[in-house]
Amino acid sequence: MKEPLPAETTHEDGHRTVSLNEIVVRKSWRGRSVAWQLHEAWLHGRTEERVTLLVNPAAGNGAVQARYEAWGYRSTGLQQPFPDSPVFAVMLRPTKLD
């Protein structure tokens, strides 16, 4: 993390958080909510309390991060996993939305 996070945010017990690595949808299927449906199907029945992902804020001129925000994710800080990698927004959301 670029800046330290509060302990209540980073505390893990091995069952609290699941990580989403990537959702890819063929270009011809985009714009049909397929990514959202895949995302929600993947989360359905999960026992973890929350899901996290990294997103490059520059991807799609900010559109990718905005999409995840529309899905209920909130940025908790910035992370640069490697010296030559982009700086990513670390995003979290509950696995179940009310």
C-alpha cells in the first residue's frame, strides 16, 4: 500500500476476504451485463464477508474503476505491487449487497 490502512481494514482470518483477479468478456458480448452477471454468479454463495480487487484508475480513461464503483466497490487506497507496475486503486465491497 502507498499509505498504511487501519488495522480493522487489513485484519484477515483466512476467511474474511476473497480476491477477484479479472473478468474478461468478448467484445461482441460487451454492453449486455455479462460481466455483471458473471461477477454476481461468482459471488453467490461465497462465505467471505467481502471481495477485493485492484484496478488501474487510468484503464478506459477511468471507466473501468467507475464500473466497479457502480457495482458497489469503494477505493480504500493505492497500491503499487512492483516498482515498474502502475499504481492501482485497491477496491473493496461486501460479497452480499443489501
